[in-house]
Amino acid sequence: MQIAIMGFGTIGSGVAELLMKNKKSIVAKSTQNSLDIKYILDIRDFSDHEFGEYFTKDFNDILNDANVGIVVECMGGTSPAYEYVSSCLKAGKSVVSSNKELVAAKGYELLELAKENNVNFLFEASVGGGIPIIRPISQCLAANEICEIAGILNGTTNFILTKMIEEGMAFEDALKLAQDNGYAERDPSADILGHDAARKICILASLCFGKHVYPDVVETTGITEITPEDVAYAKNWGGVIKLIGRAIQNDNGKIIITVGPSLIQNHCQLASVDDVFNAILVRGDAIGDVVFYGKGAGKLPTASAVVADVIDCAKHTAKRKAFGWGPCEDDYVIAPNLNSGALYVRAQTDDYIAAFNAINKAFDAPAILHRDDEPKTEIAFITPVMREKEAREVIEKLPIDVKATLRVLDY
């Protein structure tokens, strides 16, 4: 069987390297007689590369070659990736993708095309890089009713927050360090504004709960407003701040889905996940909480997940895997403030005693927080667990100038 790779960036080059390096064992696991790279599609010139003989700039070379049975898409973005992937599926070629943006935006459509043409569309590497998560949810945890999934889904933001927590860095300094170390792009907005994590939690929610969730319905907040003061108050409380993507299914079948910085106590499972590592917690009715942990990105870790999907496609050439989810429905995603939980609040006040008394009168046993060198004009507290909508309404009426409000989670 012959393979084409579309895109020769970090991940695409890692896929080619792994397919060559471990060719003998990969072929043995695939049940095929051979798995050979036939084409590598890229608009750049790689004529002097060791894989130079495989390069083409014409997508039609791949599309019209009947001997190419599996196409690996590592291009990123939605266009022309969507047009190329959909054309391959219609031509009877299975497709493996690492492209979270594509799967989050077009996953249902592409899964339907794969079904119609009796081929596979697999995307283990689209969430968590080399961390196995798509296959475990769809296979190993299939006996469970999953009620919740949450995780640290972006290594760049986790690195930044780790530096703010452990070394007291300001956000801007931690971001620059992430860029200097190659963890953050020159334009880091997709990471620090939460869009990358939103795409990933959409894919996970679609898989766990059975209906497509689009990124534009996810309440998304990044980490750009997190300050050393917030980090210090979280430490005083006994916890840390992490950027968490989270999806919960209610008893009525509706889901709440968010991405945002949240407080987590030190004893919780996600609190100790530091630097560029990711972790994903799945909460099932039979298994309880299961956490998948590892490097969420990187050339070979991500390529590992891609090639595993290639092997899976090679094993299923005569049949399609029962895998995927249904279309989105109106009113499927409901407002996050309908959920219950505690909130962290940091505020300015002209009268600390008056603010303190008002907070204690408004809430039943709020936790008042402190930090070193805390000014008399600042107050921070955590509300009791209650319906979020009601908590926010109470906070709005307090005689304080709110500077930060974060959710408090139990992971």
C-alpha cells in the first residue's frame, strides 16, 4: 500500500521520518505487505532533501493515483486542507489528519464523507499530540456514559502559567521566554487567547457526547489578563491557575463547554501538570476519573499518533471503522453560568472593611484570601459553591471594582 503526506512542516516531516525509521515494525503491525511513501506534497522546494524523490507540488498527483490508499494531512488550517481531504475521501482514500482546526470545524462533514465512501477519517493527533485520547475514548471507555471531560490542552499556555507560578514572572516575561524556547509562535494569539484549546475541547466533546460542537459556541477566555497577584492569591488558597478546556453533559442531554483560566487545588490531579505537558481527565460512570498525561506537541510525539492512525487505516482497507459522531443540534450548548460552582474574585475597594463586611453578608462563608504586600485597596475572595448566574448577580451588587473573576474547579 502506498501513502501520501500533505504538508512537510514539523509534523509532516516527523511522519516521514518515523515511517522510514520504523518501517519494518510498522508494516508488520499494519497487516499489509508494504507501506511505502509515494508522494509528499509541499509548495516549497525540497529537491536536495533526503526524501527529495517523493516531493510534488501538484495535489492531483495524489488524487489521481489509484495506488495511494492512505493520505496523511499535516497542512494545518481549513483551506485548502478541507478541499483536499474531502476530495481524497470521495476518491476512496482513507485520510489521517493532525489538524485540530480542520476537525473542529469540519469533522462531522468529513466523517460523513468517509462513511459514504467506505473509507476512514482518523485524527488521533489532533488533540494532545502524542497522548492517546481519541482511541481510548471511542474504544477503551466505550462501556461508560461519559459525563465530563476536562484538561490542560495547550502546552504553551501551561508553560507560561508554570513560570508565573514557580518563578513569579509577569505574563509578558513568561510569554517572551516561551517564544525564545520555541514553545510559542511569533504570533501566539491562538494559544494565549484560548482558541487552540477551544478547538481541542470541541473535538473531545463531539466524541464523548455524540454531536458535533463548533468552536464559535465555546465560551473562550485566554490567559492574557492573569496577573502575579492572581497567582499569589491562588497560592494562599492552596492551589494554582491553569487554562482548562471543559465540557459537561447535563441530565437533559445538553452540554456546557468552556475554555478559561481556573483555580485548581494543589491536591487535584491537574494541578501538578507543569511546563509544556498536557493532561486530559475523562469522568465516566463506571471508571470514575481517568487522566491521560504527556507531551501535547512535538515532532515525533505527534508523528507517533499520526502513524498509529496510518496503521489502523491499513488494517481496515476492506471495511470502515465504526467511529464518529452526529450533527450539531440547535440549543445543544447551554450557557455556562447555568452550572454550579465557586468563583474566585479579585477587586479594588476604597474601604476594605466595608467591602469585607458586604462580601460576608452577601455570601455564606466566603473564603477571604491574602498575599504578601497586599495593599489595603485590594480584596480577593472565593464564593461558596452555588449557581454561577446567581453568584455573578450578587458580585455585581457589591461595593467593589472587580478586576478578575475565575472559576474554581475540582480536578
